[in-house]
Amino acid sequence: MIKKILIANRGEIAVRVMRACREMGIASVAVFSDADKDALFTKYADESHRIGPAAASQSYLNISAIIERARQSGCDAIHPGYGFLAENPEFASACEREGIRFIGPSSRVLRLMGDKVAARREMQKAGIPVVPGANECAAGYEQAREIALEIGYPIILKPSGGGGGIGMTIVETEEALAQALEHAQAIAGTTFGIRDVYIEKYLSNPRHIEFQVLADSKGNVIHLGERECSIQRRHQKLIEESPSTVLTSELRAKMGRIATEAAGWVKYEGAGTVEFLFSEGEFYFLEVNARVQVEHPVTEMVTGIDIVKEQIRIASGLPLGCRQEDVLICGSAIECRINAEDPLNDFVPTPGKINGHRPPGGAGIRVDSGIYESSTIPPFYDPMISKLIVWGRDRNEAIERMRRALFEYVIGGVKSNILFHRAVMENERFIKGDLDTLFIESETALIDDMKRIAGREETLQQKLPCRSVDKKKVAAAVAAALAYSREKV
């Protein structure tokens, strides 16, 4: 069994992994950048070590420095969390060379799944339906034009080596193709180091549905049901839930079986997610996220299975802790990603110091957070503050509970997108489960709804206002009090 784990990440996911370690009696080691020296995860870990400057390229993406810290602290495993190096095959290879267990799939699988075109081809070999499109990257405009004409507009351009929706570009007409192709290639080159872009048919009003899978080294593969992730902005997920309102029990069983077959085909080990697009009654393979997902707590809430613990068990060479027939979906869960951003100003990030923090509580509420009062949301990384997850006996109760939790949530010092989430929870289409990946763009009334909700003044944020402390005034008051006490003495 693994004895000591270095968590090569930060924020709420670092705390999440450390919690699993503490429950399992495993020592945890944090690595942090200069920007995170006072962050919660550095205090929660059994050990904490500086990894580099604030820039991610010199800290959380510094493979050699992370490996060296793992060796120096005597770790026998590394958990990469999500983002940063979580799906980097070179990082997994470095761990393999050093004899350190990488808590995730092998570097071979990461390399295969990280190339989206290669993953498409592999899934086709396994007989899994994929979105109509090309099985090779477009070499230039002329080839892109031929592919687009063959599959028909609208199309979507996707970076071959990318993830998280970055660089995806929808093209409606041939006249827009040249500029869109250059744009997508530029973003791919800057973000992922390779300009390769492939083309798929853009499906009308698709839903984004993913299946959580677990696979051990003994050949056992199971799924833990689906998550609906259609509430997105610029291909970035904001709200996730389980189960999906669109799947019947028969369709759920079919998609779950295909998800496990996909994982088994590539000899996957660990926790991962097989993602699908669902449109007009049909589903198509999208990609494999070869890591723990941001939204994994949604599945944990409806199944009772600790996905991070299962990751650690699998990496330790143990079999899965449950069988497919043991997996039961109970109730409904919803997750809202709470970000430091201004939803009334095009969601611009709002990093800064937290000067008031009161998370919600009560039955069916979970908050995965990496902050505390007086901590700082730095401008160098994703502006996530926390993840708010609720459980209800059914979807209606989950929505009602989420409304209550958002009412209770107090975050002072920075703007957050809580107002956006409140508006969605009151939206009639959302309540009916009428979702697709263009929900936010099509629901133009959301901005007015946010303003209306803000005007009602019924949140604890407004009833219990958080005010920043004037340090100069406090220091002056303390000095005056000391002077007064000395005079009395």
C-alpha cells in the first residue's frame, strides 16, 4: 500500500486529495509556489515545500523540481490532481523512471488519449460511435476546406493536443473558415505547443454527458453512472449534475457499457471519464479525460463511492473496492463551480483577498474549498474559489437545496459568480431539464435575472456584510491603547 503521497497541485483539489490521504492513514506532501505560500493546502499537508515562483511554468509545471521534492521527502507516489501535469505523459514517464507511482493511467495511455485524433481512431477500432469528422489533422486551408465540404457546415475546429475546450472554434460558413483556422491553430500552438487542428461536424443543440469509470490492474472496469455537464461558457463547465434528465435506464446502461468497453480497449487504469455528445437521440464519443474530474464530487454524492480513495487503491495494486452490480445511483446531485469572477461584467476574473467567508451548511451540502478568511485568490491561476455540491432525494429537492445553499454562501473581498448560479437555479428551462451546451448563450435573460436577484437583497452576503479591515487604523488603535496603559501604570 502507498505510504506517502506528494500532491502535485494546488487549491481545492490538493485539499481534497489530502483529506483522502488522512482518512487512509497516508502521509501527504504539498508543493507550493510563492503565490501560494499561505494557502490552505500548504497548512493542511503533513509537509510543505516551496517549488518555485508564482508562474506555473516555473512551479506547478516544473517536472524535474516536483520529482526532486518527491524523492527528497521520501514519497512513493504522486497525485497530479486535475489540470497542470495531470494528463502530461512526460510527467507520468518521469515518475515511472524514478520508481514513483503516478496515481493515474500509464504514460502510454496518456499519450494515446492526449492526441484527440489518435483517440478517435482508437475508439473507431473498438466499434464506439464517434462524431462525424476527419481522422487526421488538416495540413492547411485547402485540406480543411475539403474536409468541411465533405462533412457539411457547421463544423468545429479542435486542437489535437488540447483539452478543457481551449481553442475550440465553431465555423458556420466557408467564408469564415480561413480566419477561424488560423485563430484555432494560433491558440493551439500557444497553449499546447503544437498547432495541429482537426475538424468535426458541429452537432446542433448537443448535450455534454460523461461517464465516470474506474479500472484496476486486474482487468476490472466499472462505471459510476453519468454526469450532465451541458451548462458551459466558452466550452468551460460551470454546473454539473447526476443523473442526467435525458437518459432512460436502458440508454444509461448502453452508454455505461460502451464507456467501460472504451476504457478496457486501451487498458486504462485508474479513475477517468469517457465523454459523449448527445444530440437528437444519438450519442457520440468525444474524448477521454484521463484524470479525476473537477466535478467528481457529483458522482460521489449519488453513489457514496470515494473516487480519490479508489485512485489510491488502484495505484497501490489493489482491486476495485466494488463491482458493477454494487453501484447504486441514489437521489440527485448538483455542483456549482464558485469562481472569483464578475458575472455582470463578462465573467472577468476578480482575484484578490478574501475578507469574509461563511460557507453554507446543513443537510445534503458539501463544499470543496481551498480558501479561508484572509486567504488570497492569486491572479496567476484558475480563479476557482470552491465547488458547492448538494444532494437531494430527487432533482427538484436538489435544486431547492442549491438555492438555499447559494443564499447562505458569504464570500467577501472579491466578486464571485454566485449570482449567476442563483439565476440558473431559477431558470425555467433549467428546472425542466431542457439543457444543451449553448444554454448560457441562448438564455439572454440571465443577465436581467441576475440584476433582479441582486436587487432583492435577500442573501446573507447582504445581511452580514463583509468589510475589509483598515490595518493602519487598527495599528493606530493598538498603539493608543498601549500608550494609555503605560500612562496608567
